[in-house]
Amino acid sequence: GIQVEQSPPDLILQEGANSTLRCNFSDSVNNLQWFHQNPWGQLINLFYIPSGTKQNGRLSATTVATERYSLLYISSSQTTDSGVYFCAVVRFSGGYNKLIFGAGTRLAVHP
Amino acid sequence: DAGVTQSPTHLIKTRGQQVTLRCSPISGHKSVSWYQQVLGQGPQFIFQYYEKEERGRGNFPDRFSARQFPNYSSELNVNALLLGDSALYLCASSLEGVRTEAFFGQGTRLTVV
């Protein structure tokens, strides 16, 4: 099956710093999503980005499907950005599609 | 519009018992999927249902079962609970199709003692 690797596994930032999170996947995919999991466990949708670049406020994401990676950029980080960031890919197979998650990047932003 | 809703939010069960978790998808979404997330890991796929039929199943034992109702809500059942079933159970809903975005509920945190 498809392997999804996220790096770095852990990241500590001072408020105001910028960061780049990376997601590598081992095969072609039909879909890719980035999520932020808050301390209560809720997965919050950040980007639905099978290819190309998108921006939403201080966050932006780029997926290069042909090279099998995606990047999530966080600029001017805030303490509320703390949590776990997951990349998940979809490969349609056998008549259904399932999200395959990476292990996540745990981000801590300190004031 | 309401998002994906799950109930209950927390649950404590004893080994060997059975549990039922519930999920209501976003209005208009016909596909519901279930995921298990153990502490420190990413969510793992359990089931996908569409139009009341099971479309796909992950690598989970037969103790795990699910169903989808005519209103597209879904239940996940786990029998003969083991300590290792302690996890956050997440429900996701989406429109049908490959290139559709999945949205998650807040999860049910199950503790087996």
C-alpha cells in the first residue's frame, strides 16, 4: 500500500516564526488533504489539494503530484497553531476511497 | 449547516463488553467512513459505507462491524472489547466520488478498562 511520511515529527517554534511541514507519499494519489488536530481531537480541514498551490490566511500549501510530495507553510506562527498536523492521501482502489494518514507533525508554538 | 456529529463524546467500557458509536454526516453527504486513532498515531481506516452498503474495510477483526441507515447516519459496533480497542474513533463524511473532500466529526474517545 501507499506509504505516507511526514517530517519533521516534532517542531518547536517561537511565536512569529515561519515553518514548513513536508509530506512524502510513495505512489500516485487521487486526493490529498491537510488537517490540524486540536487538543480535543477534532480534525480540522486546512487544505484539499491534490495538486497546485492554495493559500488561506497565514497558511499555504503546495502539492507536486508528479514528484509525490506536499508542503504546508505556516507564517507568523501563533500559539493557537499548536497541535498535530496530518497529511492524508487517497488512492481510489477496489471501488472505494480511503484516507491514508501520515504519523503527523507535532507543533508547539511558545509565546 | 451542522457538521459531522458523533455521539457519545466519551465512553468507558469494561473488557468483553460491546459498544455502539454513532455518526450523523453533513447534510447531503452520502458516504460515511470510520477511523481509529490510537494515541500518538495517525488515524487508521476501518470502514466506508455508501448508500447503506459497505464499500471498503480496513485491516480490523470481525469484532468490528458497522451499518448505514436510510438517512445516511451510521453506527460502528465493537464486540468483545479488548484493552487495545481504547482509542479515538473518528467518523468522516463526504460526497460520493474520488475527488471529494472528507470532513470529520469531533470523535468518540473510548476507554476500555
